[in-house]
Amino acid sequence: MAGGWTTPQWTEKFTEQAAMFRAAVGGADPAARVPSCPGWTFTELVLHVGRFLQTSLEYLRSGSTVQLRLPPPPAGVTPLEYLDAQLALAAEVLPAVPGNRPAWTFSPATPDLAWVWHRRIAHELDLRRWDAQAALRQLVVGDTDFAVDGIEESLGSLVAAKYAADVPPTAKGTALVELTDVPEAWVVTLAPGLAPELRAAWPGEETDLRITGEAQIVHYGLWGRLPLQTTGDQNVLNVLKLD
């Protein structure tokens, strides 16, 4: 699997991040703003995570290999009740579904296998935990290895998902993403009409865009949560940035 991670490891990270997210949103004013998600309050943040889990878990539960049209969120429950129901379901489903089970996935660069969802769910809860804690000024520093895995997911899976959109990116070029606290470095090659190519960087490689920094900063920076240290083609950077 990607980066040597396994579904039990992603499930463990989900459990950890979900607990911190639930504690943060449970103690927040539902009407308070979430600055890292412009236009959202804590209510919108909670509903987003509940809906994300409802959607994602259905692919793991059903094993569907085609994209599903999913029902709307249930009526007559509060946002936190909705979230709690989805968190409880995730705690049952994630450990029970093997990573090699067939399931539709969202990116042309990933296989249609369940582990893609295990990974995505773990990192989504981490990102939203960051949003909630940052809004409350109670931010907990994350794990470097998990951030490295998140960068690899972003560059190798989520950027490629943009190319399946109705209006795919048209920028062309190469980007070097080099971490300063661990030895990982990647090169992404972008070309119109093709899913991006991700590979390990070669020593001394020249690219159109260069991103450098510690794993935590680069990971959350790609999601627009922290400033990135970059030089080079901003059109390439715009394709790599998420959210």
C-alpha cells in the first residue's frame, strides 16, 4: 500500500484524530466561525464531517465499484448527533473492511480498492481536527510520518482527482516538493489531459516550481492552512494546492 502504511495504521490514526475533533467541536460554540474554512461555522464543519463519513463509508460497506448517488443526511437530528452516529459507524466499518476489497474511488491515480478510503478518511479527520483546534487556539502538533503520508496522498491522488473534474487543470510543468526535516522529496509532472505523474526526486533535479519545508508545514500548506515556501511557476502551484 501507499508509503508502507496499512489499513490498521490508518484506522488507528482515524480513531485518534476523530477523538480530538469530537472533543474540539463538542466544546465550541456552534455559531463560532472557523477561520481556515471561510464562511463556515462550527455547525457547517460538523455537518461536513458527518456527510463526508456517510458518503465515504458507504463505499466500504457496499463494496460498490461504481459511483453512488447517496441519500441526503437524516432529518430530525442535531449536527452533533449526526456526527456521533457516523463516527460510531466508522469505528465499526474501518477495522472490518480489508484494504484489498474492491470499491469505487475518486481519483484516476488510485486503484479501486478500499485502502484508498481508509487513507482518505484518516487524513480528512486530521485536517478537520486541525481546523477545529486552530479556531479554538488549541492546536495540537501532528505526527511527521503521518504528514509525509498526507503529502504523498495529496500529490499522488488528490491532485489527480482534479483531472477528473468537468473543467480539469490546463497548467503544464514540473514541481519539486522537498522536505527539510525528513529525507522525502517528490517530483510531480503536470500535462493537460493526463493524470499527474508522481515519483521520487533525483538529486539536483531542476523543476518549474520548488516547494520546501518541514513535513507538517508542507502538508497543511498544500491544504491552504499554512504558508508554503515556494519559488517558480505559480500556475503549477495552483494545481497542487487543495481545498
